[in-house]
Amino acid sequence: MTCRKGILFTLDALLALLISGLFIFLTYQLLIPRSTASSSLELSRLASDVAVTLDETGTLAAAVNSSSTAGIYNFLQVVPLSYCVRVRIPGVSPVTNQNCQCSGDIAVATRSVVLVSSSLTTRVASVEACYK
Amino acid sequence: MRGMIFTIFFSVLFLLFLSVAVFYERTATSHQTSIERVRAVDKLGFIRYDIARDIAVFFELNVSASRSTISLSNRLPSSLADAGGGLTSYKNFIEGQYANRTNANISLDISTLSVSPFLAFTNGLNYSYDSPAHSTIRLLGNANITNFTISMVIDSSASGSTLDYWDWTGSGPACSPTEFYFWTNITDSSASRLLINDTFGSADYSGCVPAAANYSYTFNFAAGSLAVSAGGVLGTPRSVSLTVSGVSAPLVLNATTNSTVPFRAYWPAALTVNNYTNPTLVIMEK
């Protein structure tokens, strides 16, 4: 009888151990979505890369100058299909790489656009990136 | 007695779990904080580089470098009708609209840029302007310069030249150690390539120039002039200076050095983003 009780207590303790461990693990996973944080950082960098490339190739300035978004659209076609990217510039129609809905976080990178002619033109362009 | 042992055992077990949970929580918080710090550093670098590039656009300057050649493409003078006012309006744009959109508190000090702008290179070169309107540019060199080449297309027709001369001391790029090779490709609006007279009455567009003496020449055009100086400029040997008056031209200036030391090029503008202050804005690193 005493031996059975011991086995029961041991089983009970092991069960409690298992449940507690599971509880801590799940709580940790739910509260701190490590992969989400990393992927959010990845999205930020994608948005920044797109913004820098468009700016340094003069594509953003050309869009502001001519209101034509063809250059931006052509560049966005090389972005992997798993991402949705949208470029917004005041006074110019928004451009997206594809018709898609975002699921989850959206990262935004802003870039100043400067145009020099007889007068100075300045705009703030923003690039939004998210997972499809 | 047995009950007490169980109580102690489970209390210890509970404390163990509690400490594991606390450890996890702290690790997670630390991880999240690290991510936020990475984001903040990314953002600061992004803003700093963005503004450094904007200033280059403002001066209509493009800088690139290969292993031993620094290439500067510029336009003389500024296309802006009011370059000084444009610089102030750019500062207001960055500290206002741009700062709001980036959710940052930005302060941009352009006091040096608005008076005597320059792009400094950590290898000792200095590319400077007389003012934001930049009708004069100077590339002050150093001992490592072996070669300068300039290309310009002036928007006016040539109308003769002054009697200034260059003391070409050689006709090829193999100059003596106390000289450097200077090559020009300056054409007027009718695509005529302009030559420089030498002391012997002949004309050429390239040759060796003593490093320290100042040699200057003024090309006259129907609408204005272009003054070219090479050698010692503002007391700095192996330098070049160009000044336009009444004419404008795109310029490509290449400086070849025999130094392969890595360098950076930066503007003397101080940028403060939130509490982070950087006294220079790096535009390129090689």
C-alpha cells in the first residue's frame, strides 16, 4: 500500500513537472514571439534597402520631377513575391509591387527626396513593406 | 514526517520553476530590448546617410572612387537662383517635415556649409566651394596626387584667350616626382576643344605641371569666363581650382593618387538625432 502511494506521488509529481514545464514554455512562446521580432527587423531592412536604392538611382527624384511612376514600378518587380511593398510620395500616385493584402506587421522607411533646378524641391517618400 | 518531506520537496520544485520562469522572462525582455536597440541604430544610420546624400544632391555633386582614382562630377555654378536660401529651406525641411515623418527629433547645423562648404576626405584631400552657389571649386591635393583630369562643356562660345600661360614641362603622363600630370578636355558650345598656350608659343591640352608653383589660365567666352589654376592653390601643392563667371558647365574632375589607403569623405555638418550627435556626415567610404 505504502509502495503504491509512493508511485502515485511520483507520477503526480512528474505530471506536475510536465504541466508546469509546458506552461512556462508556452507562456514564453506566446508572450515573446522571437521570430516575429526578427522578421519585423527584416521587413524594416527591406523597406530601407528599397528606399535607398530608389533614391540613389534617382528614381524617386525622377518620379517627383515627372509624376511618372514607371521607374518605381519597374524596380519593385524584382522584390520577392512573398513581400508586399508600397511606395508613397506626396503628389505622386502610390506604387505597389503587386495587388496584395498584408498579414501582420508593416515596416515603414522614409527617405527625403531633393530636386535641384532653379528652385529647391523637397519631399518625404515612404516605403511600406509587409509579408503577403 | 513524510508529509513534511513532500512539502519541502514540492516547495523546492516550485521555487525552481519560478526561477526558470524569471530567467526566461528576463532573457525575453533582453532580447526585445536588443531588437529595439538594433532598430534605433539602424534608424540613426539611415537618417545620417540620407542627409549626407541630400547635401551632395544640393551641391549637384556625385563622388565615386576606384582603387586609386577619385572622381567628382559637379555643376558650376549652382542651378539654384538662391543657393543660400535653398540650404536654409533644406534645413527647415529636415528639422520639420522629415523629422515628423521619421518620428525623430532632428537638429542640423549647416553653419559651415552655408559659409564655406567643403567635402573632406580622410586621405588628406579637400574639395571646397567658395559658397553654396559654388561658382568656384577647389580640390586641394596632397603628396600622393599624380594626375588631375578635368572635363567641361561650357555653354558659351570661346572668344579668344588671355596671355596667361602654362609651363608645360612634358607632353606625357610620366612626370618627374616634383610634378603632376594635368589633362584638360574643355569644349565650348560649338564643341571646339580649347587649348592652353605654353611658354614656347605652342598649344596643348595636357602636360606636366610643377607641384608647388601656381599656374593659371583664363578662357574667355562670349558670355563670360573660366579661370583654371593648377599646382599650388591657396598654398597647397598638387591642387586645382576652377572659377566660372557668366557661364555654366558640368564638370568631371578626376584625381589619381598613388595611395591605396582606405578613406572616407564627409560633410562638416553636425547632425543631432534625439540625443545622438554626429559632427560629420559621411557620404562615402572606400
